[in-house]
Amino acid sequence: MKRSGLWGIGVLAAFALLALTAPLHIGDDQLDVVRVDGPRLAPPSAAYPLGTDLAGRSILHLVIWGSRESLSIGLIATALTVLLGTAVGLLAGHYQGRIGQALMHVTDWFIALPSLPLAISLSAVLGQGAASITIAIAVTSWTATARLVRAQTLAVEARPFIERARALGAGNRQVMLRHVLPNVMPLVLVSSTLTVASAILSEATLTFLGLGDPTSVTWGSMLQTAFSGGAVTAGAWWYLMPPGLAILLVVLGFTLTGRAVEHLLNPRMVQHA
């Protein structure tokens, strides 16, 4: 594996460890704006390595706890995206008649729609919260996976072993699930790593626009609270940089990991690298 891929995996492993162990060393009283007793908007110090926010909460604790929410939303949204995109692409590639054409017309229609306004509209209709943002991201992100899976399905079904399987009595479901899907999944795996990065960015954007749950702590909500609370005019750089840097590192980690996995699964890319 490329060295950049190992760096990406290392970054993701570090954030995953922080997210999983956060409840062990961060209590509810340290996140509650009512019960916290720290100094407000204090710069970094020995007691508060990354400073505090407008309520006196530790920025370090918020970034660590925010990793749980942001990563969870990104991963769940990616799972829904991959599930929907793979199903549509597999069906569109296998059934090349009216069903396939209808599915691709729907896919092209979603591609033509501007994703951010559509996501904002869906989040506004569904209401504030992590669930609505997750659904909005999935609905606006599945088209790339669908087109990728459809193209790979067409390529796989043109191979001789598919004809042999049909000659032996394999039906449509058996061909798709037992013969085509296993050959499509490597590309889906690569695509999913890149989709997680996009989903985390989308979550941060939607939450920053005020469509997230105001009671939960995410990296996007930290940026939204910092901007709305006047952290920029107050010069509180320590309130803005940590969540922004966390988003940057995680997105970079998933991107590097996805590229490395793509090189492993595609020998021709390795030869040309």
C-alpha cells in the first residue's frame, strides 16, 4: 500500500479511537452549557489546551465528542448512499429495457438537480436533526454510485461466465446477486471511502446553515455557533480552527485511504503510478 494510504488509515484510526473512547473521559456536565463552570471564550492554556467556547466548555472536549456525531452521520449516510446507488445501478445494468431506461432517467434527473439546494430543502421539510441531514445527504449523493455500478454491471454481464451461468439455469436474481454483485463490490468499496469524505463535508455544511440538531455537538455545529456567537469579530481563532482542522484531516484521511485502496484493487493503476 502507498505511504499516503497508511497516513490516511492512521488519521482515521486516531479519530475513531477518540470517538469510541469519548464517553470514558467526557461527562455530560462537561458538555452541558448550564452546568459547565469554565471561563468563557478563554484562549488556549494548560487547563484548556484548545481554549473554551462561549459557554465555557472545553474546545478539546467538544472536538472529541463532535467526532462521534460527525463520523456517525457520515458513515450512516454513506451506507444509505451505497445501498441505494448499488441497488439502482445493479437493476439498471441488468434490466436494459424499459426498467433500466426508467431508472437511468431518474438518476439523470437527480444529477441535474443542484445538490445543495435539494439537501437544504429536504432538511427543512424533514425538520432539524441528525436523521433529516443523513437522509438529505443520502438522497443527494447516490447517483454517482448508481452510474458506477451500472457501468461495471454491463461490463461483468458481457463476460462469458455469465452466459454459462444462464445456460445452467441461473435466473435474474441469481445472476445479479451471486455473479455480478461480488465483481462490483470492490469498486463500491473504493467509492464508499470517498463518499464518506463528501458526506462529512455535507453534514458540516448543512449543520453550519442551521439545519442540524441544536442540542447535539458536531463539528459543523461548532462552526455555526462560533460564527453566530461572534468568535470571528472577537478574534477567537481557537474556537474556529479545531473543528475546521478536524474536518480537513478526516476528509483527507478518507480520500487518501480511498486512493490507496483503488491502487490495490486496480493493478493497471499501480503499473502507471
